[in-house]
Amino acid sequence: MGLFSLITGWPGESGFGSSSTAEQVTAGIDASNLTVIITGGASGIGAETARVFALRGAHVIIAARNMESANDAKQFILKHNPTARLDVLKLDLSSLKSVRAFAEKFISMNLPLNILINNAGVMFCPYQLSEDGIEMQFATNHLGHFLLTELLLEKMINTARDTGIEGRIVNLSSIAHVHTYESGIRFDKLNDEKGYSDKKAYGQSKLANILHANELSRRLQGMGANITVNSVHPGLIMTNLMRHSFLLMRMLKLFTYIFWKNVPQGAATTCYVALHPSLKSVTGKYFLDCNEEKPSLMAKEEILAKKLWDFSEKLVKSAQ
């Protein structure tokens, strides 16, 4: 897209740009025959994504760790859209036990699943391990979503086959994926506190989001499944995600304010990739400002993606 487009909001090939909002990129789209799960749908761009999907008629499942915030988000949407179809389910992505419980609960509801938006995350955490003994940013941002997607994949494949409607999976990554450890993923030192960097650990998890999307895309294509998988950078938005570095981000924003988006703009790329008909059959791509963008060279490495997949499967199995 380039720096000029980012600053001015000038649209790219898609007809949308950095200033486009989630409502604008989904205008005229009827999603009333779709069911979508949005992780982290209780606040920030996840809540806006849920609101806009509900506005377009979709049945929205808000998956969230904080049930009070999730129910508040549900009531806010219903206040302005009384006919919205919404359910709230508990999901703590840092806990593989919680991920399994969520998937079991959703499957028991006997609903179709057309779209999965892996949106939730943590950012710049001080060093800590999850309840499964895994570095927290990797556990929450990547591994929880890896398992969730795996557990829901059969449901998505069957829904796409039975309805003839293309399924879509969207992983929220970040431009921060370029700022990671030298090896990309610290497979042998994932939980090593020595050398831990909250910024690089975040970048590592966001790189993992892209690698996961790309590898899953290749596997689904090999199966002939009618599901696309893409990753997106939503842009710089001041949300609760930045709570661990709020003052730093506030200072940064003073000097880089022209690059920042509001929440409706921040949710736009997610909604565009998940809903827009122009992206039918487009898979294994990375999007920024509602247009396809090239990720880092490391993010395109197929060998690294395969290694991450195998590594993630081992971690998930070891936590059972």
C-alpha cells in the first residue's frame, strides 16, 4: 500500500484503505446465513467486529475470558440492534483446558460454523508462564488459537460441504511479526526467561499467527476443503491490548499519530477478509488496510511453518 496510502487513507486495489471502517467494507453484504466465532469479542476491535457482523445479520458467538465484559458487549449490541443473534461463551486462550471446554460447548450447541476469527491476544507481557507451562504471549496468541482451530475444523469443513458456502478463517497478526527473535521462533528456548524480550516475544507470536494460517491454508487446499485461511494486520489502535505498555504507547502516539486508527477502522481489515465476496477462494495471504500485503520473508517460509505446526501439536498433546 505504501506510506502515502497509509497516511492519507487513499484506497488500494480493493477500493478500501486505512481510513475505511468495518461498516463501510461490509456495506450491502447479507450475512444472515452465517455463524461466526470471534475470540476476544468483548472489547476493542473484537467487539466492533462482533457488532458489525451482527449488523449484517450473522449469528455471532462472542468468545471471551471476561464474561462480564462479554455480556456488556452483547447488551450494547442488542440496545442498538434488538434483532441481533448473539451468544456469549467462556474462553481463556491461555488455558488449553478452557479451549477444549469451549470447543466442546460450542459443538454441543449443534450450530453450523462458517467463519472463525482468531482475534484475541495479549501484548508486551512481562515474562510469565501459562497454566500449561508455556510462555504467555505464545500460549495465548498462537497456541490457544492453534488448538481452537484444530478442534473446530471438522465442524467448519462439514458446514462448508453441507451448505456450499465457503468457510473462512482469519488470524489476527501484526506488523510486529517482523520484530522477532533471530531464529523467528525460539523452539528450543520458548520458556527460557534468560534473553526474554516482551517485544520480541510478541513479534514471535504474531509471526506464528501468519505461519499457522499459511500452513493450514496449504493443508486445507490439499484436502480439497472449501475453506480459506488468511492473516491480517489491523493497524495501530489504542485498545486494552496495550495495557502492559500504556504509557509507552501514549508517548509513541504523540509522535506517530498520523499512523493510528480508531476502533471502527481497526476492525475493517478483519471484516473485509472474513466477509467480502471479492476474496472468494483467496487463501494463504496477508492483508493490511484491506489490501493484500507482503509479510516478512520469514513469514513465507514453508519449512518454518511446518516445523511450527509439528512443534505446536507436541505442545498441545503434552498438556493433555
